[in-house]
Amino acid sequence: MQKRILITGAAGFLGSHLCDKFIKEDYHVIGMDNLITGDLKNIEHLFHLQNFEFYHHDVCKFIHVTGKLAYILHFASPASPIDYLKIPIQTLKVGSLGTHNCLGLAKAKNARILVASTSEVYGDPQVHPQTEEYWGNVNPVGPRGVYDEAKRFQEAITMAYHTFHNLETRIIRIFNTYGPRMRLNDGRALPAFIGQALRGEDLTVFGNGSQTRSFCYVDDLVDGIYKLLMSDYAQPVNIGNPDEISLKDFAEEIIKLTGTKQQIVYKPLPVDDPKQRQPDITKAKALLGWEPKVNRAEGLRITYEYFKNLPKEELSKLPKEFTKITF
């Protein structure tokens, strides 16, 4: 009998790729999204399939799904600085109320649930690279606190359901991920740089550009999510690419990739912006047999081709808050 899986945040960047993955693995996929940041264009290619259905629903409200569920993937959450600075209350609610509702559904359906946490639980880390045992350095009342603390609470309530209700839970800590279907105007470094290059604008780097990020291609991340879901490990696991690069060097890579002649311009560093971000993936290698396969040059080439072929009106969109944020 075909197994059924619920994927929240299904119309988002990662959620849509997960829908594709589980359709390919012959699951019946129920996608759920309130479309506050997701886009139906990301999943419209699935609408004609018999083993895909879509619920337009906010997980912060009671979730009702008929029939059995084998798995739940909880990926509903604003994930970019543009979003969580614009809708801070909704960001906190989906990490708390939304996660509570998903865990309650998993308990009622006797389903295994994987929740999407993030490297932001580490805040501006004082340990490098970041291991799962590191507790983080987070400012709960800073502008990023609404996202960071939502994810930290999400992990806490998930583990409480695991220990108190014996629920089968999995926690993934996702590091910077990129690929097709990212929103060009979401404020994160990669789409921001590519968007600026395609519009013929100079590339904006915050601070002196020495802060680092580690970029993982979306196909690798989805493979890691799948392997973690199918594992028997309940503690958090980092999934990301440990190939670290400074944002200044990354901007130079984008300029070279796009063949443009833009310059790099520097602006003040935002409050609580992490100085370093690199996953320690020792656990993922040992427990899941997982490590990234797509190198940055290849992943960037594919992503650039995707952005380059977007309609011109998409390329012209630039958020008003852009100069105030980074990720």
C-alpha cells in the first residue's frame, strides 16, 4: 500500500523539492502551505498527479488530515531575513503553535515526524565549526531572535514529545542551502548577489566581507533529509556543506560566474549577523552515510541558469529592506 506523507511549507523552496523527492519515491504526498511566503508556481507541475494533493492551510490552526500518515515533514516557516523581519509574530507562531499542532497530528496518526531546524540555533557562534553539542550564542531580543528562538523552541518541544510521548521524531539543523526555486528577492546572499549581477548593479557586502557561510546545494540537502527521516536517530543532526567561504570571496565568485563587471560595495554589518557559519557533519557521515556531492561551482552554475531564465519582471523586484539585512 502506498505510504502517505504530509509536507508543510510545501510551496516553499525546500518544501517543493521535498514534494518532488517523495513523489519520485512513490509516496502519496499531501502538501500544505498558507502561501504567506510560498508560491504555488513551485509545485504546479505536481497538480495533475493522482498521488499529490494540496491543502491551503495555516499550520498554526488545528490540522485535520483524513486517513493514515506514515511521515510528517514540518518545513512551514519564514526562512529569509526579509520575511521574518516583516512578519515576526507569524514566525514565532509557526515555530511554536505550528510545531505543536504538527506534533499533535503525528501523535494522533502514529506517524514519524521530522522538523526543520536551522543553523540559526547557534546564533553568532563562539565555536567553529559548529557541532550539534554546541548550545549557541543567541540574542533572544535582537531582530533575529524571532527566528532563532522559534527554532530553538521547536527543537525543545519536539524532544519533549519524543521523551514524554515516545513519539518518533527527527530534528535536522539546516545550514545555508541554495538552488532553483529560491526567491530572488528574499534577502539572502546568494540570490541577492545573482539578482544584483543580472540587473547590472554593484554587489552589496555587509561589514568587511570576512564573515563566512557554507553553501549546500538543494539536491544534497534533500538527500540528507531523506536519510535522516529513515534513520533511527532522534537527536539533532547538522546537514550542510562544510566548504566555507567568506562573503567577499563569494561575491567575487558570483561576478566571475555571471561575467559581469560590477564592483563590490560595503555597507554596515546588521545587528547579530553571524560572523562564521560552518557545519561539523561528522554525525551525518557516521550515522547516515551522508555527505554533500555537488561542488559549489556546479551548483552555482545550475542556480545561475535558473535565475537567468526568470521573467524580467522577477529580476526587477528588490525588497525595500534589502540594504538592511544579510544572511
